[in-house]
Amino acid sequence: MDNLVIDFYELTMGQGYFNNNTHETQACFDLFFRKCPDSASFALGNGVQKCLEYLKNFHFTDEDIEYLRSQKIFSEEYLYYLRTIKFTGDVYAVPDGTVVLPNEPAITIVAPLIQAQLVETALLVMFNHSSLITSKTSRIVRSAKGRAVMEFGTRRAQGSEAAVEGAVDAYVGGAVGTACTLAGKLYGVPVLGTMAHSFVQSFDSEYDAFKAYALSFPDNATLLVDTYDTLRSGVPNAIKVAKEVLEPMGKTLAGIRIDSGDLAYLTKKAREMLDEAGLNGAKICVSNSLDENVISNLLSQGAPIDTFGVGENLITAKSNPVFGGVYKLVAIEKNGELVPKIKISDNIEKVTNPGFKDIVRLYDENGKIISDMLTLFGEPLPTMPIKLKDPNAVWRYKIVKNYTAKHIREKMMENGTIIYDLKTVEERRANVQRQLDTLWDENKRLLNAQTFTLNLSPALQEVKNKLLEQHRSEKEKKYIETFDLDSFENWD
């Protein structure tokens, strides 16, 4: 990622920190999101390893500094400082593919204030996009109920980088492969694809096109049958090629693909025709603006579909295309200690959880997630039994007597050096499946999913309450000091 993928206000704040001599003060920032896409009960955190690589290489080039100088608002002393800056902080984060809940810090940065501030935008870009596509893919894959889902969205992505990175994130999320060739070259993602309508149109007849393709790829002949007329022309010609071209070679038809029309009706009829021809092993693939809802509807209608090619609705997460990750200061150094800070808002959902924190996940005897709890960093794991309160509805609580508690984040960077064992694409993909296995089916429903409550430990809740009360007291004091009693009549 380019060094200047930085919102300009981060640079102007940096000048302010520098002028105030607070730029080297240790600070703690949390990266989290407030709401799951598509009204889901969880998301899959991804992009952490990209963030680590970015932080490891964070710097400004001479060309970057010259550009900033041309803006004529930064001091030469500050620009010289930026030219030599490196990231020297610590990073605590969940491994890629981890189930994450709203308002819990998937990534925490502890670093000199200016460093932590300048990396904000890049971290959000990488984590937001990867988590969005991986979470969306997982929903689509779950809707397919064990059938293969292929990522077909390269040409619909928001730019070439989104196409390549999105293809990898989709594979991590459960897709079996991608149409994006560069994702295969760079990351080893399986690449898939057969033909487009233009291939069929370029021949004198549909039969000639199918024959040519079958001769070129006899071991994997999947034919696109909807160029002219799916049931009257496409499927019959596919069967004819299977009988006249492939079977004499000792081969069989791998499958057909349908890219338009009433996919439920067409696949049922096509399946009947293929089976009557003895091509029971030929698979049926469908594409054409699919998403998890369309796939669920097709399967509920009994459509005999074996694989799905999903494009624009996956690679852009079209139904909910923004993963609302935010990056907030939660603590700053004072007298050698990290002092908790809180952001207070008229919107309750925007009030932050202060302090340097851990995430503790509670599992039941079946290994399923009960709840997550935010604790102060270094706070001991909770002991049984535990009383879990809903922080947004304090009268609601439950007592859990039998559980296993684990920290779900790891220290991944120390003093600017990666200390985490980076995972391969296949390992991250496998972690997604392990994580999904910790959820009940009710949590994974596409509609009206059972949600989780994010709890705060009593110690963290006390810190938060004190900061809220302190802010309220200061606000009331200021109000009383400026209140002019003489301007009001005596109502008595």
C-alpha cells in the first residue's frame, strides 16, 4: 500500500502533536466496528496480516516529503521528523478469520501518539475491506448448504486491487476458487473458468463451439448452454457433444452452466434431460447476479444445482457494501501509565469503551460461544460462576456456571517487529471453518440471527462509569457556573 494512503487530517494533527511535544507520548488506539453487515450476529475479522506487513514497512519517501512540503503548511522540522519515522509500537489482534463482534477491539495499537495516528486510515482500509468480503462470502457459502461457490466478480470489483485482494478474501471466507488469474499467481488461490457467450457466438453453430471446447478440454468440459435457447438448443447440443465427441474418447461431460432465465425451472428440466441421456454425473452450475438470498430461494424450490458462480454481489458486498470499522483513542500515557480515555456522544452507540483492553471469549461444554467479555488488559480470566450483564440493558443478566474462558487476541508485533507466526492463505481459510464451528446454527441464520451480548468486566465497567460521571460532573459544574439566576423570575 502506498505510504500516503493517509487522511490529510492525520498529518495536520501530527504537526500539532509535534509542536506540542506530545508526538512521542505513548497512546493506545482500538480498531473495531459498531454493526455487523447484513444484520448478521457476527463478522469474520480479516486483513490483520496485511496490517502487520504495512506497519513493518511504514515510512515516507523523499518524494512523499516533497509533496507534503508543496502544501506549504508543514514545518521543516516536522517534515524532517517524518522522513525518518518508522513504526515502533506493539500490536494486539485477533488472527485472520476470527469471529468478531461489534464494539470489541479486533486490533489494538500501542505506540507513540503520532505513529498510531498516522497509520489509522491504512489499517481501516485493509481491515474493513477484507472483513467485509470474507464475511459476505461466508454468508453466501452457508446459503449454498455444502455446494461449491466460485468467486466470479473480478470485472465488477471496485478497481483492480479490490478484485485481487477480494478474490483472496473470498477464498479465505469459503469460496472454492476465483476467476481472477492474478490472485492465483500471487497467492495460490485456485483459478476457475470455462467459456463466455462470445466463444459460442464466434462459431458457425453452438454445436461446433461445444465440440471445439470439448476437444480442447476433454477432462473438464463444462459448457455454457444459454446463449441461444437453453432447453431447445443448449442442453441438447451439450448432450450431443458428450455422446459424439467425449464418450468415444473415453471421457464424460463435466457439466453445464446456465447464466440467465428462470434458474429453478431451467435447472430442473436440464437435470431431467441429462439424466435421461445417462449423464447423471454431469454437474449443473448457475450464475447471474446471485447472492445468499437468491441461492437460498433456488434451493428451497428444489433446484438441482451443484455449483454457484457469484460475482458482483460478492466482490462488492452489494447489499451492505461498507464495513464500518472505526479507530479510536482509548488511552494515553501520563506519568508512565496508560490513562483510560473515553469518547462520549449523544448517540449512545458511539460511546467508546475506554482503556487498554483484552477480549475474553466464553465457551460452553460443546465448544460453542456463550459470550465475549471486554476486560482491562492483564485482568485475570473470570472465575465460575459468572454474572453476565447486558451493558445496554443492565436489568438483563444471566449467570453461567460452566464455561471455558480464553483470550482471543494475540500480541503480534513488539517494538515494530512482527513476532506472530504469519499464516498461509490455506491456514486462514481453515481458521474460518474452525471459527464457524464454534457458533450455533441460530447464530449463523441469514435472517433474524440470534445475536451475542458483549459484556464488560466489573473492573472495566467501573472505569467507564467513573469517566462518564466525571464528564457529567464537569458539564454540570460548568453549567451552574454560567447559569444566571437573575435572568429568571421567581416562580414561587
